Amino acid sequence: MSTGSTTSTPSTANAPSTANAPRAASTPSAPKRRRRRRTAERRPRFAIAVTAVFFALLYLPVGVVVLFSFNSQKSLTVFEDFSLRWYTAFLQDDVILDSLGMSLQVSLVAMAGSLVLGVALALGLVRSRSRLRSFAGLVMLVPLITPEIVTGVAAMLLFKGLGITLSTTTVMLAEITFSISYVTVILRSRIAALNPEVEEAAMDLGATRRQALRLVTLPALLPSILASAVLIFALVFDDFVLAYFTTGVDPQPLSVRIYSAIRFGVQPTINAVGTLMLAGSVGLIVLALAIPRLFGRRGGLDLLSGK
């Protein structure tokens, strides 16, 4: 009995060491782990090269336009010296200034009209309990996926069929119709994130539904509304396709005027106009992205200060 017990003890003691032997052999050494980690952390050079070539092809023509807008010569191939000659010529061109004024007017009207209709449509899509809500939401997305040239031709045929002469008014109507979907998409997600109990609490305190909408809901939507307004202004101001099919003879939007001018040869003044439009559009888009963050920080500071 004692002999059997003594012989079985060493075998059980050696079992763990033999079981752990394959694991120790299969475990990679420290240099191998370091090499694998370096390989995983190595930057994909091919992807970086492709990205660099893509951005170069995308922005190099824009950079050439900006550069030659400061050219002192009337040349589009040879750059001699920096000058503001073509910007001065742009400010003295009454035809281009009239087109610029029309584009600003159309952009402001389209921005205001699309905001009013877009806010109402977004509120209706979120708050409605009708079975047609999903269908209405699908119809609202159609202008976003429809090619703009199709929208432009359809708007032109509609105005022609109704006997409406193409003018500044037709451009405004077409741009408002095209911009409503953008406003609705931006505001719909924001409205869905609002807590309806806040509006219900305002009505419990004596406010009517309209007063609750005006005093509670719209102030909460103000950052999104301002961001949508800036974005719509930039989109409409730069729009060409829809404006081309719905504009009249004179005055024409600035984008259409530039297209008409370059058909007879690119003038250096067009480079100056394009540079100013690019700077304005980039500034508006940056402002549209910064507005929600500024309001978010201000709201956080108000909460910390107890306001």
C-alpha cells in the first residue's frame, strides 16, 4: 500500500510540466512579437500614395485657377507677377456684378423659403402618426437621389407647360423646391432626438401648442436651422444645372454667366470670380459646421453657470 502511494506521487507531480511543455514551445518569442507589432503598425504606403494622387488631381486645377487670378499678364499659361488687376476688373464689370446680385438674391430667397417649408415638413414627418408618414419620407428623399439635370429639365418643362416665362422668379421656385429635402434631412434627425416631455411640460404650464413650438422647440432647433441656412445658401449660390435650365435671358445667375463667358474663351477675370466664389463657399461651409459646436459649447457653459 505504501509503495503504491509513493510511486504515484512523482507521476502526478510531473503531469503539469509535461502538459505545459507544448504551450511554451508554441508561444512566440519576444523578437517575433515585436516584429509582428511593427508590421501591424506600419503605415500602408500604397494607400497613402493613392490618396495623395487623388487629392492632387482633385485640387491642382483649383489651385491653378487661384494662382492665375493674381497674374499680372493676360495669360493663362505664363505667370509673371502677383497683381490684383483682374479683381479690379471684376469690380468694374457691370454685367458680372448684376449676375452676382441676382445670385445673392436667389440664394437668400431660396434659403428662407426652404427653411420655412423644410422645418414644417420635418416636424410633420416626425410628429405625425399617419400610415402615410413612411411614404412621405420616401418621397421627400427622391430629390436627393434624382440627377440634378433631370430636375432641371423637369422644372423647365413644367414652367413652359404652365405658360410661365423663365425669369428670376422661376429660378427661385426651382431652387426652393430642390433645397427643401436638404433642410428636412438635417432637421428630421434633430427633432427626433428632442425629448417631447419638455414640450408637454410647457403645455402643462399653460402654453398652447403654438407657444410651446415657438418658445421651446424652435429654440432647441436653432443651431440646426442656422447650419441648414448656411449650407443651403452655399449650395444655391454655386448651383449651375438647375439655374441654367430655369433662368431667363437677363440677368443670369453668376454661375450661368461664367459658363456663357468661357464659351468664347477663358478670361482672367473669370479666374478672379471663381476664386472669390470658392472662398465664399468654403467660408460658408466651415461656418455651417462650426455653428452646432459653438451652440453646444455655449449650452454647456450656460448649464455650468446655472443659467
